[in-house]
Amino acid sequence: LVGIGNDVFSPSNLKDLVPPGGKFIDGKPTLYEDEPGAWLVYTNDVERAGMTAAGYNFQHIFLYSGKFITLQCGVGGATGDNRIPKLFEEYRQLFQHMGNTIVVHNKWTHNNR
């Protein structure tokens, strides 16, 4: 799976990890718990109950045991609200640091070493 992860999370493929309708802003391959992954920043508009909201998202994504694991953080508001990008920047460092809190507990148990 490491080879697959390296392909999936190659810089040229990161834009493909953004959900449909989203716009890739930034991202980089990295490791989580020594497993291949990436962090992504993207925007997306979501329609629900007749309203449209704009979102700025920071997503941590990695492969473990044949599954994609994600942690997504974001801010949002009314579409067209020009305060959303600034608000995201205020939280971006926190969102990035949250990736350092990811621990796959069963990876480090005696039976999985």
C-alpha cells in the first residue's frame, strides 16, 4: 500500500482528492503515523435547505490498513461573504497543527509491530 499511497498523494494528484465542485488552493504530501498522506486546502460551496454556504477547508488525509482516514477542519458562511478567507487564515495554523495530534492507537500495539 505504500506504493499506492505514494501515487495517490503525489503532488500532481492532490487536486484529484478535492471533493467534486471544490477548488484546490494548496496541499502537500506528508506522513501521518509513518503512513503516506497529504494535507489539502480547498474551497467549496454547499447548498442545503435552499441556502448556499461557502466553505474553506483544511483536510488531513492518509492511508492506513487499506482505508482512507481523514480529519477535516473548516470555516464557512454565506456565499460571497468576503470575511471567510480572513477567518480561515486565522484558524489555518490550528488546523494544520491538529494533524500532529493524529494517533492510530492500534498501529503501535504489541501485535501490530
